[in-house]
Amino acid sequence: MGRLFGTDGVRGRANDELTAELSLDLAVAAAHVLGEAGEFSGHRPFAVVGRDPRASGEFLEAAVVAGLASAGVDVVRLGVVPTPGVAFLTGQQQADLGVMLSASHNPMPDNGIKFFARGGVKLDDTVEDAIEARLREPWARPTGGGVGRVRDDYSLVETYVAHLVNSVGTPVSLHGLKVVLDCANGAAYVAGPAAFEAQGAEVVRIHATPDGLNINENCGSTHMDSLRSAVLEHGADLGIALDGDADRCLAVDADGRIVDGDQILAVLALAMHEDGRLKNDTVVATVMSNLGFLHSMRRSGIAVEQTAVGDRYVLEAMKVGSHTLGGEQSGHVIMSEHATTGDGVLTALHLASRMATTGRSLADLAAVMNRLPQVLVNVSGVDKARAGTDPGLLAAVAEAEAELGDQGRVLLRSSGTEALVRVMVEAESYDVADTVAQRLSDVVRVQLGL
């Protein structure tokens, strides 16, 4: 059996790869490992469990709760709540661990289990490996009064919403701002609109009626056409697209243009820089961030620390450097003053607040960054292991980089799960980027062909 944990928890097709039995066993193992990490002593362990609205989340939640309680952990079920809400409440409620049932932006048949340690922080690889190892070990089962107790407290989502609103600091009214909020028929269909309305915004809800089957279905941050149409139809000032578990967001300006994660990160970085809240005058981003973002930050006197792709790597770099802002082009933005993980609603609130305090439109704010055309080509059926060492390919990359100069860049990445190499090229024009990307893709096929 391969490693169960991926880049963000354990994920798979519900009731196929991700079964009730596996979920129960993972919950037991996590209770033991995180119990030791949290130094349980003198009190009964305590966990909070949330989920997104997927139909499969109902039986998977039951399995996880059963596993935790059977291991002697008291459980509070939060109901449907965003992933960052579980992370926040794990810390705020002083829980020993938190569990979220969600497959984020994946289609409805998938589901996943995400664990949070004490304080609401994601697990590192060593802790995940320890949980997997515990799956194969015998354990002493408590009986009688030693088993965990289970209760529901769906009102805790209100505590999370209050946290979101308070994060803005000095009360900023969004009165007069019309926001279209695409909830992706997901976990933030209550919390998202509630947070914006608490700040005085006029909220137009779309895709906010989950039925267990329609999460992420032609909506949310991976399908933004309906949001763009709704913004134009309602004459809104901005649109916000969340994903299924609301740990990320993308935006749309009043003219229906998409504002991606790089642009959102740039707007927030400048705001925090001006307020003196951008620690070390540094923002953390991934190697996939648009070159226009790097240019924008350089002009503003802000350093950029780049990591591998994945919000976990952004988080790691932020922790090491004590940085206060980081994120990805996909819309995962981490504001460490207020959250231990990416939070789409939190990000959207701070973006809208920037509009309100400056009196500027989203298009005007996002214009601080000139997004360079970016072409990505996936080349399959190749020996990805040689992508960083093949002399012919390296020479072709060097030639392309010299051709583009400071006005473009080349990035080759081997897929972590498939036999393919990703070729990404940025340039001042789409035609140049596409020409260079196709040329390099041909080199990859010839040099690395199986």
C-alpha cells in the first residue's frame, strides 16, 4: 500500500478508496498520535469535527466520530463548516485535534479527511507517517466511562464568523458595496454571506443551496462563468468565488474580469506593507506565481520568498521566517495574524475592506500588477526523472531563458503523481509564450521520450 496522506490529508473516491472502515481506523490512529503530541494528561481528549455538504460526508463523519469516541476522545460535531473554520475552532476551543471531511474543489464523488493538531495547525509529514504506522498497531480499547462522549454544537459557526469580522480590525463598513458570493454549494454557504452581511455589504448569493450532490458543480473557483455573469447582471462591485471547503477564493471585478490569487496577494501585500503589518517586508509565494507579481512586489520594495507548489510549503516557509502573508495563484491566501491555514472568506473580507477604505475599485487595485501571459503545457509519456538533468533539455531551457530575458521566464516541473513534465512559459505576449512553450515541449518529448 502506498502512502495514504497526499498534499492535503487523505483523499479519494468516497466508499471506494476512502471507506468508512478506513476513516474509522484513521480517526483512532490520529487520536493516539495527536494525543501523545498534545500531551494528554489529567483530562479526557477533545476533538472538533466538521464537514462540507457532500452526501458521503454524512457516513464518513459518523465513522470518524465513532473512531474518535472509541479511542476515548470526546467529540463536538460542528456540522457543515469551512475547513478554516475547523482549524480556527480547534484552537479557539482548545481542542486536542480537529477533523474536516472534505475534498475541497474536487467533484462530489470524492471526499477527504484533513486533520489539525492542537492550535489548529496542519500536520507535518512525520506526524502523518506516525498516524499511518499506528493503523497497523494493536491498541487498548477503553470501556464504560472511558469511551468518548459525542455532542453537536452547530452554533460554533457563529463564533467563527465573529472571528472573521473581527479580523478586519477597526470596524470597516462595507455599506454601499454590492458583492456577488459564489458559495460553490459548499461548506461556506452560511458563513460566507453571514460575514459579509455583518460588515454591511449587500450580498447576492449564488450556488448557495447545497443538496449533498451539487458541490463544485459548474460553480465556485474552478468554474467562474456564472459568477462573472451575475456580477454584470446585478451591477455588483465585485464577485467572490469560493471552493467547496472555502479555504481559497478568486475574485471578479465590476467589469467581469477575473482577479486571480497572485493579484489578490499583491493587493493585500501592499495594504499590509503600508500599515506596517507585513513582517520583514516579505511575502511568500510559489514558483508558479506570475512574473508580473514578482515585478510588482519589487517595485513596491517588497521581497518575495518562493516555495514549491502547494499551500503546505507556503505555510512552512511562513513559519520559518515568521512571515505574515503568503499564498498561491489558485487563491490559497494565508494571513498568519488571523489564521493557521488558507481562508477564502477571510481573504475576501480583507480584499473588500481594502476597497472600502481606499474608495478604489477592484480593477484599480488589481492594476498594481501586470499579469504576464502564461502558457502551461503538460507533456505525458516521458521519463520525468531526467527533466532536471538531461543535457539537451537543459540547453534548450537556457536558450529560451536567454531569449526571454527579464521579460519572461521558463519553469519545468515533474508531476508528483503522473508520468509527465509540465512546461510553463511566461512572456510579454501570449504568442511569444506559446511559441517558446511549444518548442520546449517538443524538446521534452524528444529528449525524455520513453
